Amino acid sequence: MSQPLIKVQDLTKVYQMGEVEVHALRGVSIDIEQGEWVAIMGPSGSGKSTLMHIIGCLDTPTDGSYLLNGVNVGKMNDDQLASIRNREIGFVFQTFNLLSRATALKQVMLPLQYSRNGVAPAERRKRAVEVLEKVGLGDRLKHRPTELSGGQQQRVAIARALVNNPQILMVDEPTGNLDSVSGREIMDIFHRLHEEGITVVMVTHDTKISSEAERVLHLFDGRIRKEIINGSGKKMKK
């Protein structure tokens, strides 16, 4: 039997807030297969953001194990985690996190500029143009964020997440700042990426958005309380 892409076992995370211990995760165990689309839901304080940060190698657990492609990343140091993130994981956030003065092309080239493998300038540009065209922004290469709509800014953020050819997309409330039409367009992009085999792990409060994933994990007080199987992912009508 093949190893899951993501295997989390008895994961706990405790934050020390002065003299108080905050238990963000309390023994979470999940497997996520290559190419799966999983949504994580839960109220504020449920632990969903903490779980996303650990799966995305932005944080480490207090206890338990996290295997990514069979490699124990739960005990890695910051440099090792940064290397994993650079190679394996792309991030898309609600607030886009774009540089205000940089063009769309430069925004997307930036991760390649800091790649540890070293990517030549011509190759950086070529790859950035390819992913911008993939998300429908081939005619917006020289536009800055102020010259782009919210939906277009999120497309730039998706292109930036894709430029290193990650296995996993970590997505946090991707339509939270968008109108319904732009949000639908962004979700259509995620459907296409999922169909191409990219693993999508998405945090959302929106039940309509979560219903488009294959599987929904509901967290409460740091534990998985419910799991819903949606099948192969259900694309909502416009």
C-alpha cells in the first residue's frame, strides 16, 4: 500500500501565553492522498489555522508526527522547513500578499529569485509568464496591484504559488475578499488545478466553498469532530 502524501498522527500543538497553556491541537490524525482536495472548517479557535500552518511547514507540532512523502518534517529546523516549502508547497491567502509596486510578472518571478536551486533570469521570466497565462493574466504582465481587480490580484497570487511546480497548494479563505463572480472564477481555477493532479488543502468558513472539495474536515477545540466525503469534488453552478 502506498504512503499518503500527507500523514499526520496524534498531532498536538501547545502555545505558552504567559503562564497559560493554549492547546490549539489535541491529537489530530489525518491522511491526505496525492491529488486529493481537502477543506478544513471550524469556528474561530478550533485549530484549523494551526493545522494548516503545520501541514504547510510554517510551524512545527509540540508532539505527534507529520510525514510528507514519507519524510518526517515535524522535527525539522527552520532552514529545513524553508527548503521543503520552496520545493513542495505553494500558498494562496485571502489578502493576496502582493508587493504594491511590483508588476504581476515580478511578483511571480520572486519565488524563483530566492530558489535554493538557482534559476537563471530568462528561465524565471519564462516560467512566470507561463503560469500567469495559465490563470488568464497573459495580458496583465506589467500591471501593478492597483491596476488589477481583486480577482486578478488573487490570480497573481495563485500564479506565484504555482511557479515552483509544488505538489501541494495551501489555500486560506481564497474568495473571502472577492465578489461572487470573481470568487467563482477563482474556484474554477482550483478545479482545473485539482484535475491536473495538484493536492489542494483549503481552509474556509464558507460551506459552499467547502462543498466543492472531495473531503471536509470539521475541527472543534483542536480535534476533528466530523468528516464529510463529497466524492470527486462538486463544482457549484454559476
